[in-house]
Amino acid sequence: MNPKQKIAFFGSDEIALPSLEALADSSNNWEICGVLTQPDRRSGRGRILQPNAIKRWAMDSHIPVMNPEKPGKVEAEWIKDLGVDLVLVMAYGHILQEDLLTVTPFGCFNLHASLLPKYRGASPIESAMAMGEMKTGVTLMQVIPEMDAGPIIDAETVIIDQGDTGPLLRAKIAKACVPLIKRNMGALLSDSYVPIDQNEKEATYCRKLSKIDGRLNFELSAKQLVSRNLAFSGWPGSYFLHFDQVLKVGKISEIDGYDHLQPGQRGWEDEHSLIIGTRKGAIAVEEIQKPGGKMLPISDFVRGYSIPKEIRFSSPEDQTELIRC
């Protein structure tokens, strides 16, 4: 019996767990012999150092793991000493240098959570949903020293269903990696795939999200705000300011009949609701939470929290575009 070929996996986010499970299946003609991930981070109320989900998986699976602040020559030598044939990456969080890209005989490949060349960068899942896309997916690509720009090997499409949230879409994309891996690993490990160069003219880039992205910007359209609310439901969430109070928002929806409202202006036809105008159309806030309180249906919230009839909520001035070309 021929010895199994060896895979090293680089990743730091739990979205990669289904991929790891698929790669670790004992029926495969390869095995995972090493994992590279991010260092332990402080989390929780006690700010205790905690390993990420990928490191925990590696330790539980008794697979050697390294977690440097910045991978480089030391890790490349480690990969070489392990006799790794191929590196597979997903959501690692570093742009890899040449020494790590060329240390194995079959190279380095990445699972990127978009249909490249669209949505290269740090937040492809949430950004695609926030921009109103109807579909996205995961692309298997060869890694080069430029961000998400390598040749495409294959892709798996994922439909964004009505009512999907950012976390739900992340789970769908995580599962979509499995068939992509199963139908391509043999070709990658035999150097028999056909790479296709990306069309640079169609490339778009998404940045890392920040807390300010969760603030509702009423200068956008109602449709855009609903898309962002769904996309950011895991993090950074949605909120707006009422004087010095940060009011967190659960679910919102588009509502007809309020085209007369200015962006941020409250509609007063129903005092038990919270209708807010946008650049185009209006939204109905269905769930809301004040500091220190619970998320409540809007009808319960407005009975115990006064919002003036004439108010016009502000929009952020320092939000930047989610994507660039």
C-alpha cells in the first residue's frame, strides 16, 4: 500500500471546521499532518487566553499545531520537516510570504468565501449579503503573494435565500467547501488541475468590518439597510443613536407608504411602532434594545421608552464604502 500524501492546513476561524473534517476522513488518500493557526486570544468576561476553534480541533485530533503571530521561515522549515505535499488555507488571517507558498512540491491553495474575482479581501460573506447579492459561494484558488488574486481551480455556488442572516450564510458556505474539496483534492495532489486566471477587470475588494458599520445610515435606501441588518446580525450588529443612548436593533423590514419621510425622520401614524425614513423608502424597526435592557418587540419597547414624535435620527458621517473596485 502506498503511503498517504500529507496535507498541512492553515486557518483560524470555525468556518473551516467542515473542511478539516472532510480532509481528515480516514478513507482519503491523504492525511493532515500539521495545522498553522493564529495565536491564542483573550476572550470572555475574565479575558482568559483561549485557543481558537481550529487549534482546539487540531489538539483534540492529536495533530501537530503551531500558532505564530506572523508565519515565516521558521514555519516553512517546520512544514518541510513534516514532509508536507500540499498546503490548504481557509480564513487564516495572514498574507503568506514566498517561503511558505513554495515549500511543498504541490503548492498552496486557498478556499475563499466568495465567487472570485468579486469580494476579494477580509469580509466577503457579510459584504456580499450587505450589497444585496442573490448568490455567493466559495472559490478554490492557487495562492500567490497578492491578496486573493491567484488562478481559480474550481468554485461552489451558494444561493442567498430571503431571510438568510450573516451567520446562516457563513454556515452554508462552510458546508459548501466539502464537495469542493472532495472533487478537487485528487487533482491538486497529482498536479492534474487546469487553473483559470481571474479577470482583473471584474475584481472588487471588501475591507475588514468595524463597529461603525453596524450603525444604521439613513442616507442609504431601506432595501440597503435591510440587507445590512441581515448581513451584520452576527457582528457588528445594528444600532442607531437617540441622543446619547445607543439603541441596538434586532430585525428591521421595509415598509410601504412612507415615502414622504426624510432620512432619519420618524413616522408618527402609529405611536406603537417605529417607522424611520431613508434616502429611498422607509424601514420598520421590529425589535430594539436599550443599554442594560433586553431585546424587545417594538410595541413593548415604546410603552416604556419615550421617543419624540418630531425626532430625526442622525446618520454616521464616518462610514466608508464596503467594497471598492
